[in-house]
Amino acid sequence: MRGADFVLKRILFAVGTVFVAITLNFALFRLLDLGDIIGVAGHLFRTKTGELTVWVEELKLLTKALLPLPEKWHGLADIDQRYRRRYLDLIVNERAREIFLRRAKIIAAMRRFFDERGYVEVETPMMHPILGGATARPFVTHHNTLDMDLYLRIAPELYLKRLVVGGLDRVYEINRNFRNEGIDAIHQPEFTMLEFYQAYSDYAELMDLTEALLADLAEHVCGTKSIRYGDQEIDFSRFGRLTMREAIVTYWPAGAGEAPNPSELASPGGPRAVAERYNTFALSAGLPPIEEAARPSVSDGELTGILFETFAEPHLIQPTFIYDFPVEISPLSKCRADDPSLTERFELFVAGMELANGVSELNDPEGQGRGVPADRGPTAPRARGAAARWAAPPRPGGAAGRGGLVRAGSASVRKTAIPAGSSPPRRRVWYAVKPASPEPTTATDVTSRSLPAAPGRNSAGRRRTRRAARRAR
């Protein structure tokens, strides 16, 4: 075991238990520094205060630290340095080690949960010949032998669906995905995601399964279903369920006048009228308006999703399923039999953020092809529905990730990455400054400047990304 506090304790034990014995071991001890790795031999006993201690009979230096560890109390204060030098963060920060250990327990508990229910864990390719699975900018690589461009996996969806067609009725994969997009507290270009499919079921059963999964994880990993996250107490023993329209009605701002009703949101032009009513309130309250309300090209279903994101989503602190999404933002989901304007789709929100997403998948090959965005290329629609031409069973599919499920109680997904993605250190550009005086000088004045860091994605950009992703699911 290694760490500044641990090494210090072991050294103090050596002094206390040997009582500064005049031996070669003590001569070596006087040369030790914090961060050195040592080996000791002796017997265990307890001090008068009951502390378990080693009576050191032999002391050996295993590795010498050539650089000092960060200061004990302030630790590694620079956040960027903590992410770039994760090894130092793990040495001096016990909380960082706890996060990674808890993350490992979460993944092990997920495997146990699905294995007990007859799911088969599989591994699917990381390099794809076509863009598929989700709407995101991909990382592109080149296969030299085949002389073709390949895309790093955005999501494992297509291959998992093909396995279900092949007769593996219950499959799951805990996989690494790559999306060439922005970085913030809940987004990383490389991240872990759980995705699973279950044949002969629907999205209602998938909500029950997701609820059982999260309650089981909380109980086994944390020992309780009530978890502290920031300033909030999250209770995984109770899950709320609201349709998207009901959530808009429930969390309608108090000062915005009379709340709409689900019937108004379901009527043609209703979401636009509601958005315009909200904009009147937003302008008087100094809040940003919903700009999409003034664009005729934006459909009622898209406006419904925007209304939900604007003022309902931030209030979903306790675990809540939002279901029955408009078809315009869920083109690859199965429509409800009693209302073709809605789809059998849900998202789980905890602490104001999306934690999981699930749908009753289309098993119509032509329907899957029609739902593929145009920017995926001419072969993508046929490739997406190819396996389904041999009869795909009805199935729901669920995914949890993008840092949410395996964040291990951390406020940022970046804290769970080894190492976390970060921009390179700022470059320093040196240039000569000509003297103002025409008189010759014997030395050149040199000044340095730092290039500005790349701008991060703002909240509006993140909302646009989420909307695009919802339309592609």
C-alpha cells in the first residue's frame, strides 16, 4: 500500500515500537522521506490506546521517491494537475481512491444483477464501418490493411440488436464509447456505458427492471438505498413516474399564469401557444425565452421536449421516470398503439440529470431505416435494418452511462476517469519586444504570454446536443 499518510504512519510505528533502537534499521529510517516505499518485518501488537501496531524488527527500503509529494494538508490543489497526474491524486487523496473503488464495485454489482437474471454478457466491435447507434460526432481512424476509414464506437446498439435477432434473447454489454464532442461535468469524449436488450418485453417492464437495478446497486455498494449527493438526499427506494406532458404541467413556473393541461399540450399548436405564454413570463422575469417558439420549422413534439428541458428537468431531484416522448424526438422508438403521436420511451432523471434511457425498439426493418438521420450516409439505413429482415423479436432496449451510472457519487464524471481527458498544458510563446528607444541595446527584452484555453461548451450548446440525441433515439 502506498500514500503519504500511510508511509508516515508506518515510519512512526517503526520509531515508536523499536524505541529508537541503535541498529542499522534506524540509520536507514533517518534517511527516509515521505513518499518512500518501505518493507517492514516484525510482529503485531496493540498499544495502550488499542491501535494495531507493527513491532519492527527489520526495515528495508523498496523504492526511493525522487520528488516530494504534494503538501499534506492542502494536497494537490490545482484541479488540472489532479486530472493530468492522477497517480499523485490517488497517492495523497483518499477520497479519489474511494471513488475508483466504488466505481469498480458498481460495475461488478451490475454484472451480478444481469447474470442472475439470465442475461449474457457480450463484447461487440469498437471500430464500426458505418456511423450508428446515436447522434454524435465520431472519432475516425484508418485501417491500413483494408484501406478503409472506420469510426470508433459511438454506441454498441446495432451489434447488440443483431445478437437478439440471432436468438440471444437477453444480452448486455458494459462498454467503452467514444464521442468527439465537448467536455464538461457530465460529458467526456471516452466513457463507459451499460446497454442491454430483452426480447419479448416492452418499455414498461424495462422501467421496472431499471428501478430494481438502481435500488440493488445502492443497497449492495452503499449499504443503503438513501444516498447523499451534494446537498441532496437521494432515495432509491421510491421512483416517481410522469409523462413528459404531465411533468410540464407539474413544474410550470408559479409566476407564469395558469398552468397548461395535458390536453392543451396534445392539441395541434398547443405546445407553441404554451411556449409563447412562457416567453411572456420569461421576459418579465429576466429569464431567457424559448427562441424555438418563433421558428415555424420547429414541430409541436420538439417544442414539447424543449418546454420539458427548460423548466421541468432541473426539478427532478428524486428518481423519476419521464415517459411517453413525442414521436418527433424519438424516431427510432415504437409508437403507442392508442396514440401514434407518442412513443414507448422513457428517461430516468436523478439529481436533475438524465441517468438512463430506454425504449420499445422498432422491429420493423423499413421503419428503422426511415428513422436514420440523413448525415449517416446512404448505406446506414439499410445496415441498421438489415438483420431485422430475418424477423426481429419485439424488445425494449436500455442504456445507462455517459458517466451517470458509474460516477460513484462524484459530482463530475471526469473524476472517475484514469486519466481524465484534458487539454494539453498551455503553451508559452516567447517573442522579442523591440525597444521603444532607437538607441542600441546589449540585450533583448523578452516577454512571455500564454495562449488562451479553448472555450468550453456552454449550457445552450449542451441542450442542443441533448435534443439532437433525443431525436436520434
